Amino acid sequence: MANLMDKIFGSGTKPATSVDEYTELDLSKYEKVMAEEPAETYIRVAELTNLNELPYLKKEVYDGNILMIDISNIKADKLLLDRALKDLKDVVSDVHGDIAGIKDDQVLVTPTGVKIDRSKIIGGKY
């Protein structure tokens, strides 16, 4: 009976997945097409390692771009981290954008007219 139930509903345990079952996605052909088209707003990925980089990041927000900033390199220096986040919050306040932490090492910064929804979509529902 248990064997029949396992066949109908599964055993409840997930079989081991082999590396061969995964397919490497080559997105380069799509990236090339996208790179050729200009956009009004870009999502920029940045890494913050010191305060000298802040003027460049702030300019991106003033220019209307969205930033995903990796702060893992400065997390150990509490003073540096606080100063950087304060500067970014000031820019967000100035342009009426938004700022939010994503996991432990990422900060999302948005320009005018873009707000960050803090709820998660799970199973198609908020």
C-alpha cells in the first residue's frame, strides 16, 4: 500500500539531483540586444569599498538610475558603513526615491518615482 501511495503522491523525499540535470543558460545573445537599446533608467550593480566612490553612486541616483550596491567590503567598519548609508539616505530623500537593505550585503537605492515594496510575492500572492 505504501508503494502505491508513493507512486501516486511521491515519497515525500526529493531524489538527489545530479549536475548533469542542470542546463547552463547562455544569456549573452539577449544581453547584446539589450545593450544596443538606450533606456531612460538603468539598473546599475555597484560595489562600495570606500567613501571616495559615493559621489559616483549619488550621481547615478540623481541621473535617475537604480542601484544595487554590494556593501560587504565595508560592513566590518561600522563608522564607514553608517556614513555611507547616511549619504545614500540623504540623496534618496533629496530625489524622493527609496532605499532598502536586501539580505545582509546588498542595498537597493531608487530614484524619483520608484518605490521599493517591502512585501514578498510568494506563490503569486503578497
